[in-house]
Amino acid sequence: MTELHPRVLIVEDDKKMADALVAGIGANGYDVTSASTGEEGFFLVHNYRPNLLVLDLNLPRRSGLDILQQIRDQALDLRVLILSSQNSVEDRVMGLNAGADDYLGKPFSFPELLARIASLLRRVHITTPNPLLIADLALDINTRTASRSDTRLDLTSREFDLLLYLAENRNRVVSREMLAKDVWREDARFTPIDNVIDVQMARLRRKVDDPFAIKLLRTIRGVGFMLGESES
């Protein structure tokens, strides 16, 4: 089965930032294009038909909030992540109330941006192969079982959910905030949840990695976790 590449549209008038976003997001398996004005951005919403829009608010000719309002008025099936230097509580509340799915302030951590993009795109119907294969790791989504080198892994339901989430975001950094929201269904991230996540990751690593020569789970210090074959 061919894996589809989600389409991401960046609407950002700062050319240096737009180019960096297109390069960085594109390097992580997405089909990416950009627009530098609100008018061009709204044109591409209808012609490029992205799955996700990364939207600045301060745009020439047409504001980001105006674009967002029109998207919601037209009931377009499009996830919107606001990426803006307007980052007060009031700004974020306004953006989310206007219909944004997520809001990230500038300056931002690029791995966190990737994690938020992955989170939003999980809600979009994009074909996932079954079984899902990464090196010698196989996850059967229908039976909720996993194996490595034909050795079945004895996973709890939570551990399978965690492993599946990491596998669906293979070779991308997944933050603790992302795991708290999408695996644990906790809207607010706080220290006890972080501790639970770390304990579960340690248990998962003992089952998925410790008995095998090839290690697939990595901790990215200060950022989160990644599942995939090491390039080294």
C-alpha cells in the first residue's frame, strides 16, 4: 500500500522563515508549499487543497484571522495551526475561538512544531499500511499486536497505543506534550503526566529494544522521543 504524503501550506510573509519552514517540514515527509500574502494563501487553500495550514496572523493584503474566518465559513475540511508572534493569552484565545485547531507562538521550537503538525494530521484520514512495518518491528492495527523478528511482544493496551503513535510518526520527534494530549487524552500537560510518560517509555523500551540488537526507540534530550532506525 502506498503511503500518502500529507499536504501542508505555509502562509508566512517573512521569506527567510517561510523558506526554512518549507525545507524543514518537507524534510520530514510532508508535501509542502508556501504563500507570502493572505490573498495568495487563500487562493492556494482552494487550488493546492492542503490537509494542514500553518498560518501567520500578520499578513499583507488579508489578515490571517480573515483567512481563518473564511475557511470556517465555507466549512472546509482543513486543519489550521496559527504560528504567530502575537502570543498573549488573549491572542491565543481569539485565534482558537476563531476556529484554529492549534496555536504556537514565535519564537518556537521546531521539533515542537513538527509534533503539533503530526498531532493535527492524525485527525485527517490518511491511509496507514497494515501491518505497519519499521525495520523488523511489525504492528497489526486490527489485532492490536506487535512483534519483532517474528517474536511477539507482550504489550499492555497502553503500551500498544504508545508504540502505535510513535510508529505513525516514525523518524519524527514526538514531544511529551503530544503524548499527553493524544495518547493519555490529557489537555493540560503537567509534571505527574510527564513522569508517567517516562515510566511507560522505559517499560516499552525494555520490551521493544532491550532483547534485540537493533535499537529503534530514542530519547531526544529535552524534546521527546523518536521511533525509527538510527542513521549511525
